[in-house]
Amino acid sequence: MDRRKVIYYSDEHNDEFSVAQITPREIDADYVYIHNSRFKKFTHFFWYRIVATPIAFAYVKLFFGHTARGRHKLKKHLHDGYFMYGNHTQDIADTFIPNVINFPQTDYVIAHANNVSMPVLGKITPSLGALPLPDGIGAYRNFIEAVETRISQGHTVVIYPEAHIWPYYTKIRDFPDTSFAYPAKLGVPVYCFTNTYHRRKLTGGAKIITYIDGPFYPDMTKSVRARRKELREKVYKTMCRRAEKSDYVQIKYIKREK
């Protein structure tokens, strides 16, 4: 549990406040994003469905009294590949909440290399759907191919466009339209989910209510640059509107004076 009450920040685009300290491995051209062996397919099923899914449901309900609103909107693309964008405010819960709200879809999360660099868990997180950001052109090609493959297979690719974790932050930080290039290029639907914070009545502490919105569609008559900018604006404005529903502040964020 994060016991900090106040966090001072300087740069909302680059400051990182995760309590985890991990030295990331290099994701080079030799990193394998998609394994096709029967053994690897089995380990993915085992870790993702047998182990992680029930833990995800139990964790977010037990620690955050989690509820989701708007899951019915996902039924429109139940068997299609789509992208989901969310606000990045938890170390562990942010890996579990997409699993919970998208069930029975399979999620693949675009993540920092930290997530595959931990001594033990780092060996498992790829089976849980982690797609680490690449280092270098060779790895980038493999990464893009993996993203496109998972979408073509009818899975969900989850992105946290804010990139850095700000625990319990109740607003939406400004983020670029870079990560919207994927759906803009592929012409597939986009959803967003906004985790809002409320005080738990019986036990105190934070309750998370997740609001799901969309689908938003890229306008394929426009350029890729225009499409990604338009998608970003729709998602950002929707998330900002939903974030206003938060009515509990567990950690206060204060900007440092220059």
C-alpha cells in the first residue's frame, strides 16, 4: 500500500512515481514477442486464464472494491480486435483492471521493459500479455508485427498513454497522440477506460470505479496524422470528463515552483 500523502512533481510528462525500482533489460531484435510452440501457448493459457484472471478479479475487488460501468459498450466488438486507453494510476491494479473489464477477451498490454526485467516475475509477464516497448529499429519491427498480429487475432491491446505511473492521481495528464498511430493505421475501434477514486464507506481508503467509453473510430478518409490526432482528442476529452467524477484524494499532487 502506498502510504505517501503528498507528492511534488515538476514535469507531468516525464516524472515517474512508481515505488518499484527496476533496471530494465534491453529489448533488442532478438526479443521474441510471439511464440508459436504448443508449450508456449499452454503456458500463456495457464498463467493468463488459470492463475492471473481469478487473482485479478479477487485483487481489485478486495483492495479497491472495484466496479466497472459501461462494459455493455464492449459487446459491439466482442469478437474483434480493438485498442483500449486508460489512465496510469496503479502499479499492480493497472495490470489487472483491463483483464477484469474485458473478460472474456484476451488483453495484451504495451508496457515498459521493466515489466519483463524482474528476476522471477519478468519471466512470466510475457505469458500474461506484456508487450515491452522496443529498443532499436530491429526490435521495433517485431513489436509492430506483434501488435498487428494480436489485433488481427481479435484480441485487445491496452495502452497507458500517460506512460508514467502517478499513484491515485485523480486527473488526466496531458499525453501525445503518438500511441494512437496504431489504430489510426489499422482502422480499428478504440475504447477508453477511466479509473476514478472514491472513499470506501466501511473500510476507508480508496474505491475504484472504472468508466468505459467508446467505441471511437478513425476517419479513414483523412491522413494517418489527422486520424491519430482526432482519436487522441476524443479519448482525452472523454477521460477528463470522467475523471471529474473522482471525489476522494488519497495522495495530493503539488507542482514544484520553478
